[in-house]
Amino acid sequence: MNHRTPRDPVHRRGASAGSVLRAVLEHGPVPRSTIARLTGLSPASVSGHTAELAEQSFIREMSETTRAKAVGRPHVPVDLDLSGYVVASVHIAVPHTTIALLDLRGRVLVRHQEPHLQPEPLAVVSRASEILARLLAEHAAGRTPLGLGVATGGWIDREAGVLVEHPLLGWQDVALRDQFAERTGLLAEADGHSRALLLAERLFGSARGRSSVMHLFIGNVVDAAFAAGESVHYGPRSQAGAIAHLPLAGNTEPCFCGRTGCLQAAVSEQSLARRAFAEGIITEPEFPLLLETARYGDPSALRLFTERARHIGRATAMLTDVFGPELVVIVEPGVMFLPGTLSALHEEMRAHAWSPPPDVTRAVVPTGFEPDSILAIAGGAVILDALYRDPLRLLAEHERAYSASQRCIHI
């Protein structure tokens, strides 16, 4: 997606429209007068933007409402129009790919999980594109797909749309954005899954309205994302957030990098499942089996998850000392499901942070997204963030992508 400078009047108009659309997302149904107060825009600007957004089917007028004994014209609130568009989502994990459709509120309409029978990049991209085409045909109900967001672990260069490296998949220099755009005909964008979920938390989750937020994703891949104000930190070639090899004192688990003591080696799903299998806790080294065993109350399985939470707590303490975020959001099944694990993480935070938050229980929280929806939301958030920043530019990019795909068909 082509980025404009803040001085570009077209960019300023689109950004103002984005602030109006975000106000509707957060407060809708909402009168225009309230939008003007929330955004600081003039009533005339708000009227112009709402008219344009309604014309493009992003918002719609609701029924007229009046307060008791109100004087003057009634307030006509506006809300998101969920009937015109969907957003396509692909999340590539180590064992499977999740393909989904979302509405403009980030709610998952339909999702499909496809195991990696052939984990080569082209095979995964082709299969996901085929499934997405089927989901659109069967579930979009006449709505237009605004674009396709792709999220995965590893190192994603957001600007180039390239997966630079994913050691656990064995992928390098995979042009995910261009490959998906070519196969689906949709506007496509790609990003790392922790950054993508941070975008989702700021739009739809517990990070809404927070001045600074850190997001931790603990799965087979372990990574982080950080945002301050309106900006998510990417760093050169989007390398920010690579915490897989953060050293943990006392950890001796060997890492694929050749060293021991790396965070990902200590807490990844693969490592935990291998340990559980070696200790005879589960009959196969499979993480879903270990999680199910822990949820049924097996004390040995719960012990492993509690130890994992303590590792995560120490890593979180180090990271919060560096970044000082107002809020930390964690995606990790233990702290989301299992008793005692979140409190163990908080205890480690208090013990190891140089300056822990006054109330750790409010400052470090698990995601509020439904567990089955997290991966689907990640991919969709890449496009939804672009929508709520500048809906007019996203729509223009969408139309260009559609026109290019139609030219290719005719050629």
C-alpha cells in the first residue's frame, strides 16, 4: 500500500475520515455532533465525512432519536454498515493455516483450519487461496471483500510484504503479499501475528484508548509488539519484536539457534509438549493434548503450564522495564484457561521488574478475544487497521487491485 506524507491534503482528508469511522466503531450508534466532539473536527467536516462514508457503504443512518423535550432538529445517529463489506483473513501457523472472513467490527463470520499436509510455501498459499474463494462464494452473502490480511510468526517485512524468515516452517524470502494477491485478485497485506493482534486489541479489544501497549504472543513462535500513541513500532525492515532468543536465567533447554536459555526454547508449545511426553504426562508429544490434560486438572500438566507462566512473567518484567507500557496483553493458553497460571505470571512480574506497575493484575492481562477466533482475527486486523486509519485510501487501493485482476483475466 502506497504511503502518503502527512502534508498531502488527500492523506489528511482520508485520515480525518478514518477518525470519524473510528469514532463510529467505538461509540456507534452515535450522532454527528458527538463525533465532532470526540474527534475535534468541525461539524461541517463531520457532515462531509459521514456523507462520503455512507456513500461508500461504510456507515449508515439509524432511526431518528430525540431526547425528551429536546428543542431543534432531532439527532440522527450513524453506525457501521455491516452489510456491504467483509475482510478476508489468513493466518499461517506451524501445523496449520486458518482462513476466515470478518465483518467491519472484527467479528469472525466463518473460519476454516487447514492442516499443512504439504508445508511448502507455494502449496500453502495455493490451498489457502482456494479455500478463501470457497468461503467467499458460500458465506460473503453479496458483500464485497475489502482485502486480504495475512499474518504469521517469524520475521515479516511489512513494507515489502515478504516473510523474510520463519525458522520453524523453514521458509525464507517468501513474497506472501504478492503471491496471495496474484492468486486471489484481492488487495493483500502481510504482517507478523503479534503486531497484527496488537492492531486488533487497539481497535476492538482491551488496548482501546491506551497510550502505550505491549503484546506478547506465546505459541510455537514467541514474539512481541509495541505501540505508543497512534504508532506501532516496526523498526528497520520490521524486525522489532523478535524476542525468541531473549535469554532466561536458569533455563537449559537447547534452542535451534545452537544456544541454550532462549525464551522460545523454554516456553514454545513444541518444547512444552516434548517435556510432557518425556515425563509420561501425555501419550503423544502434542500440545493440544497437553492443554486438554491440564484443563482436566492433571497436576503434572498444570505444573508445566505454571512453570511456563513464570518464565513468561520474568521475560515480561524485563520487557516492561525497557518499554514501560501502560498495558501488556498476552496470548497464551495457560493464562487464558488454567487456574493459578496468571497469578504465577504476576508474581514473577512483581519479583523481577525493577519498577513493576502499581497494580500488576490490571496492567498485565490475557487477551479478551475468544480463543477459537484469535488466529482468524490476526490476519483480518492487518486490513481493518488500514481501513480505520484511512478508509478512502484503502478503498482506492482495493479498486486498483480489482481492476488489475480483471485486466489479468481478460489478458
